[in-house]
Amino acid sequence: MQTTMMKVPLSLNHLLERAGRLFHGSQIVSRLPDKSLKRHSYAEFYRRTRALGAALQALGLRQGERVATLCWNHHAHLEGYFGIPAAGGVMHTLNLRLSPEEIGWIAADAQDRFLLVDDVLLPLYEKFKHLHAFEQVIVVPFSGAPVPPGFTDYEALLAGADADAFVYAPHQEDDPVAMCYTSGTTGRPKGVVYSHRSTVLHSLVGCLPDFTAVRGIDVVLPVTPMFHANSWGMPYIAVMMGAKLVFPGPHLHPDDLLDLITAEPPTLSLGVPTIWMTLIQAYDASLKAGSPNHGRWKLPEGMRSMVGGAAVPESLIRAFAAHGIWILQGWGMTETSPVGTLSYPTAALRGASEDERFRRAAMAGVPAPLVELRLRGDAGQDQPWDGQSVGELQVRGPFITGSYFQVGSPDDKFTPDGWLRTGDVATVDELGFMRIADRTKDLIKSGGEWISSVDLENALMAHSAVAEAAVIAIPDDKWGERPLACVVPKPGEQATPEALNQLLLSKGFAKWQLPERYEFIDAVPRTSTGKFWKLKLRERFSS
Amino acid sequence: MQTTMMKVPLSLNHLLERAGRLFHGSQIVSRLPDKSLKRHSYAEFYRRTRALGAALQALGLRQGERVATLCWNHHAHLEGYFGIPAAGGVMHTLNLRLSPEEIGWIAADAQDRFLLVDDVLLPLYEKFKHLHAFEQVIVVPFSGAPVPPGFTDYEALLAGADADAFVYAPHQEDDPVAMCYTSGTTGRPKGVVYSHRSTVLHSLVGCLPDFTAVRGIDVVLPVTPMFHANSWGMPYIAVMMGAKLVFPGPHLHPDDLLDLITAEPPTLSLGVPTIWMTLIQAYDASLKAGSPNHGRWKLPEGMRSMVGGAAVPESLIRAFAAHGIWILQGWGMTETSPVGTLSYPTAALRGASEDERFRRAAMAGVPAPLVELRLRGDAGQDQPWDGQSVGELQVRGPFITGSYFQVGSPDDKFTPDGWLRTGDVATVDELGFMRIADRTKDLIKSGGEWISSVDLENALMAHSAVAEAAVIAIPDDKWGERPLACVVPKPGEQATPEALNQLLLSKGFAKWQLPERYEFIDAVPRTSTGKFWKLKLRERFSS
């Protein structure tokens, strides 16, 4: 027996057409380099995006060819998200936080044909252009200054294209739409290629009411860069539902974000924990009488805040909850589109205490629909979901990568039965809540027992004098490895190893799990995506 | 360039496995024939469903074979929803409201191999069993009485099966999972066959926060029969999110539903307008001092109520809104899985007046993601979305049927370019809100101009003395056709043609659009799915 259902491919173009027909009045707000706000309606977005598609086709873009973007979060980048695939191309987001050498290497590896770049990022482009020759460099006049000679002016390109006559490139649902390189702290970055199918499925799943719950009446502030795992898919989700978008442009300093939040209050915001940590500290400081910023900002009560990219300490969740803002933590990777798990109050938590809810909110959460998840022990056995048993997190699903661009098999990132080995070590409890214990390479093995650096860090960061803490393994003759805690005190505050150990003991850590040593440092080094860069700490301290 | 995403098929089994792992504590409540409540946990549901799968495989069910269900809404029907496809079978829901001849004809047409039937429905089975020989009749002991000899006891079947050893039938995402016959008022019913793919996509879309918005903490009351367009997909959606389900069993009288709502307060309920119309009348009557039911019931404030299957009059929406209950109207068909459009407050209605919001809520709404919609005029031209231009509604998408079971092409239900001709005549306005003007065959053409019977009905039903109104076309020598209004007054109330005409004029109808004649009747005849059966009225009055 056969299904009678139509064979209609999933398509990103459908989301664009839908937005153009249903949501023409919705707004897209972009913060410009001079900090002013530029507004576009969805009607303009729709028209400009189709014009971009027409222009790229006129430039000779062929099916599957890459168009790189080197842009902040703003309206033109959003136009690239939809316009490049509409023309049959693949949007390849370049990470502007990487070194010029890395960016150039990645552009060459991806064989990017065109580049869409912000004028304010041309100095960065100049530093890597010798590594890869783009056939055409299209410059977004983001600052308002004239586009320098030798480049294609993005606005002129759109103005010269015929949006009405635009015809979408024919495609199958497995055809590529976007590409993003992993930002591994070791080894060469590798390309992940998303398809129409994976992007539409990810948008539907990510939008579910227990997850980002984006409605048409929402106002969404994606602080997460659009060059980092597609800003967690939010550009696609927001356009699918017609939500208002507020883009911060290049202004990611906490004071700037608080200005923007106050001017255009979001109902949903997205960012990594470090951003929100500094933001809430700045906000709380502004509430004190006598602060130079007293009365300058207002956090919108009821705002949901999606935080991911690194574990979110419970203390940060509580700090926001005190202002009526609920932090929704997730886990994902460039390889998972990226939403893999999300921590929300499931039905099982209906009668749970406030403490229990906060404890759960500080976990990575339950797998999203369409995502399968398993834990594999050292001997390759399936680990039980008991909240105790540790194993390597492996995932599988239609928006999870099964290979890397131009990397042949066998690739040890994948199991023989086709699951992605995430490189994270985790536990899952009886309610399906996952906790990342560590990156495989960050785990501390002391006397044959694992110690979770993430657990220690989160506990340490709950101390009132601690701004940040990163725990690494140091070699030890007797125990193999022992934990070392690198602690950043808050300005003007102090914490002693004794006081920190006391805190850890009070939180249930055993004596042998306490850090062997404390180092007080000025800042934790970070990767380009804002994660703790423990490799640097290990280089500095593990001798 | 190729995508690197995994090739993982969409699968209903994934939703079942997910529920079994994540939501074991969620509840399924079923009302039994004696009106008592039976409770199952999701853990039991998961185990029983896999046992059903194992039992069907042991009975020799082969890939794609049909297992019919003739059941009310309850836990065992839900087990069939997932257990039959898990075994590789196709769940074919038989509509118990049809005549025995029709049911027998449909079972024979579908070549159903097994039947799952409620014991309380065995008398109905006896009436059509001569029309189709099921190889095995499995009886759900729903009433608690022993299963009569000659039948297979559902509970004994499950008890004898090994849920742990169950292995899902291998499948592709386009393989069938369920089948439902259209309940056309003319012509033979035709089978629509849903697939894993269409069902998963429909579940994701239907669950979106602007639509049913089902969260794990929701309590869902599906009054819509599970034999009617899969109860609008709610069984799949609820299980996907782990929501509590409250099934009314055979007790659909307003008093019974109000008892159930009071005992197990839902946060979301689903049903056709006629059910809610009688329910709100019973509830409002109970609020009057001296009513025999005074104080017996409580409608849960904040409950969302999804209503579809026929146009919802604005008066009904206002009647529920007075109790803090928001009615969410949708449009769909068996052929569309069934969610096609839904009326919700889009971003464009942010600043709209209350009256405007009610007016929009009484429309069929905007197309869901993945659903394409167009209006075709008499000459085959695309009609503009201006809220005025009328055309036949045509739809297209991955959960819309492209053919009927065993009906070869050409089939005039489909256009040459592959769209479904819905048989509805509609307008769509500039915000994408669709309004059904009529079924193609119910339109009234008077003097070359269309008159919408639905518009007249909704306006008449706003009169305080009118319980129901159905408008049909009667032949007219001069004008071709003229409208005739069949009006059911509320008990003890009266309405005159003069008063009703006055009301219509005050609502903006032109004189030539007023009914030519009024007939006051006791009840509007209904089809098996609760819709007005205008064919019967035409037979009675059009001479």
C-alpha cells in the first residue's frame, strides 16, 4: 500500500514566500555602526531578498556554489540567509572572530565564489584576501559610507535587479542551503552543509512551544552571531512565524545591548552565557543609587532568554529570574543545526519545588523531537539513564550532520552505525534531562574516578566574589590527574582557596574532588565563540 | 555540492519512543461507558502499545495491511494509533456515525484485515459484518464486561505479547501509517492514506505556538472523534510533547462533557462548533439561580478551545470569551491531515480593536507553514488576496493528499499542476486571512451575483432568539436562485422574518441578499461529522 500524500519537497523558499504574503507589516530593526537604528518591513525584506536572488543569478551563480558572508547580525545578512539559497547558492557564514589565516583557509577550503562583506569588516578582509580569491566581493554599505572602488555595492546590486521577475532555482529537499565550519579548538575546522530539509525541520522543532516558542507577536533579539551555527536557527524561525527581529549589529558590549533592549524591548533574546553574565552584572550595578548608569536601563519582565554554547551556571539563571526573566538553556553544536536538547519545565516537573526547577534549568535538558540521543560507555556499551552513569554523548537525526564537507570516511566523529560522536561526556537522568559533564578532552581522571570540571566551575561561580571559574586537569604522579581551578574574582572582591573549598564541600563535593590548586587570574581566555579556551589554560598552568 | 546531513527518515515510531523515555509520568484519562474514569500513565501506554505491535506481528500482520478501528476516543484507540503502524500496519479509522451499509462498504473497499472494536459497538458491527469479513475481530472490553466468545480479547492479546522483545517494522518515511475515508455528502467516500512523513510534519506544524501550542504541561480534551481526520492530529501532537490526555469515551452530551471538564480541567479542548454551541448554552443556563444544574460545573478560565469542521459564528466566540475562553478556529479536511489554516492574532493584529480581533477569529485564518493556498476564479485565473475576490480554494503541501486510495487519475479533485481542489469557495484578504464563503455546491447565485449562505447563517445565529440557522438555495424563475433560511429558535423563544431581516440589514446585507423565505424548524439535519446536511434541507424545501 502506498501513501496518497503529495510529494512536495521541504523548502526554505516556502518560508520566504509565506513571510512575503502573510507578514508584510512585521519589522526588522538593525543597529548600525553609528548606533542608530534602521528599520525595514518584512515587505521590504521580501522584495530585497528576491532582488538579491535575481542579482546572484545574473552574476552567474550556479546551483550549489558557495556565497560567503562576513557580516554582523543585521537585515542584509538576513537577506543573504534566504536570498542566496533562493538563487540556488549555499550561504557560507564566515566567523569574523577567527584569525585572518583561519578565515582565509576556510574560504579556500569551501571554494567560495562570491563574498558578501560589511564595509566595516573590509579591514579584516584585506588581511586574508591573499589566501583565497573571491570572484566578486559585494560590500554592504553598513556604515553609510560610499563603497570603495573595486568592490560591488550591495545596494546598487539590489537596485539593479528585478525582484518581480525572480524565479527560484529548482531544487530537491536534500539540496544544500547553508554551510558553517566547526570552530574546534583543536584540528582544522570542518564544514557542515545544511539542506532545505534539515533547515525546515530544525525550524519547526526549534519553534515548538516548549522550546523557543516563537509567535508572530514576539520581538526577538538574536545576540548569538549569525555566523555561529546560524544564530541557532533563529533567523529562519522568526521569518517562518513573522516575528519582529532586532539585530544588534556590531554592538555587543553589555552597555550597548542594555541600551538596545531598553529601546526595543524584546520578548525573546539569544546569546552565550558570558554575554548574559556581564550584562546582568552591568544591569545590577546600574540599580545601585549613585551608579553613573542609574535609571538608564530597563530589562523587560517576562522576557525569555535562550542561552547555550556553554553550560549555564544556576547562579546566572537565578540572577535573571530575580528580574522576572526566565533563562532557557540548550545544548547543541554546529553539527546539530544546532538545537539538540533544551531544558524546560516538562510535565514531570509540575509539582517540583523552585529549587528543583532551578536545578533542572541548569541542565542541558531533554532531547528535541527528531533528535535521538544515547550515552556510550568506555567499552562501547549503552549507559543507563540514571543521572549517574557517564558516557560519550552520541546523537542522530535528520538535522544532524552525518559527515563533513570533503572529509571522506572513515571519520572517527561517526560511529559505524551512523551516530555523531559529539565529543561531550554526559549523564542523562530518568526524566531524560541531560547534563554535560565535560568535553571528552576536559574530563579529569583522578585515581581512576572521573571529576567533572563543569560541576566544579558552576559551583565556584555561585560564590559571591567569583566572576568566572575554569577548571582544568593537571598531571599528577600519584593520581594521574588532579583538578586545578582558575578563578577570576569580581572587581574589588576576594576569594580564598579555603572559602572556595568550604563552599564546594557544602555543595556535596567529596574531599578528593576538591581542586588541588587555585590560580587567581584576570580573565579566562575564550575561543572565537565565547567558550572557555581551556587549551590556553592548560598550556599556561599544567607544567 | 551535497548536504552532509544524516539521512534519517521521519517516523511516528520516534514519537512513541520519545514519549516512552521522556514522559513516563504523564497521564491518559479515559471515560468508560459507566462514566467512571480510567487512568493510564504514559509508561503503561508505551508498554501496551509495543505489546499491541508485537501481538499484531504475531497474528501475521504484514507491511501495509490495514487494521480497522471502530472505537470511541479512549486509551486503547490511542494505542492503536501508534501500535498498528509500529507493527508495519495501517490504522484505518471507521466512522461509527455512518450507516452500517457505508461502514461495511468502506471496510471492504479498504480490504481491512483485522478490526479493533469497542465491546459497546459490537451491536453496530453485527449490522455490517455481512459486508466485509475481517480475519480477526479484536474486542476492547471497554465496558468491563467479558468479551463474547468468537472474538479476540484485546486485553488478553496484550497480556500474551512480549513488549520488551518488540521490534519495529522497518520502513521508509513515505510508508503509510493511517487511513481515513472522506465523509462526502455526495458520492462514494474515498480513502486518504497518511504516511510517517506527513504525520510527523503535520504534528510539528499543528503544535506550533501560534496554533495548538501544545506543551508538556497541557491537559488536552479531544472531543473531536479519533475516527474523524485523526482527531485533527491531536493524539500524535499530545504524545510528541507528553501532554496529559483526557478522553471523553462515548459521553458527548453537553452535560457529560461539562462534568468531565469540571472533574479534569483541560487547558485545551477540541471539537466542532455544534458541540460547543450546545455546551455553552447548557453552561450559561446552569449559571441562572434556580437551574437544576446550578453550581454543578466550572469552565476553566484560560482554556484554549480549537474549533473546526464548520465555520464558527462570531457570536459563539464571544459567548466563550465572556468566560475567559479563547476559541481558535481552523479550517481543514480529511484530505489535509487536517490542519490547513488557523485564525490566531498575527503580528498585524497587534494594535487591532477587540471587535477586529473577534471578526478575525470568526474567519478560517491564515495558512499553516508548509501549506500553500490559492484561489482560482471561474476562468482558472488566480484571484487576488483582497478580501473581496471569490475563488475556489486550492491547496498544496507535504501533508495534503495528492490522490485517493485506488482512484486512478484523472481525478477532477486535482488540478493538472498538482493542487487539491477543496470544493470550498473562499476569499483571502491582504493579511492572508481566509474566509470560506461556501461549499462550491452551496453557493447561491442570484441574478448573476453570489450570495454566501455561510455569511447569512452566521449573521442570523447572532440573534438572541436563534439557536441555529442554515441557508440553502431554492430555484427561482426570475433570479435563477434565491436564499431560503431554515431557522431553529431557542427553546421558548420566537423570531419573526421581519426581525431577522432587520438584523441582517443592520449588519450590512443588501436587500437583494435577504432570504426569500424563512422556515422555522426543530433542528438542522446533520452529517455524521456534525456538519449541517444541506442536501436534506434542499430535498425538503426546494420544491
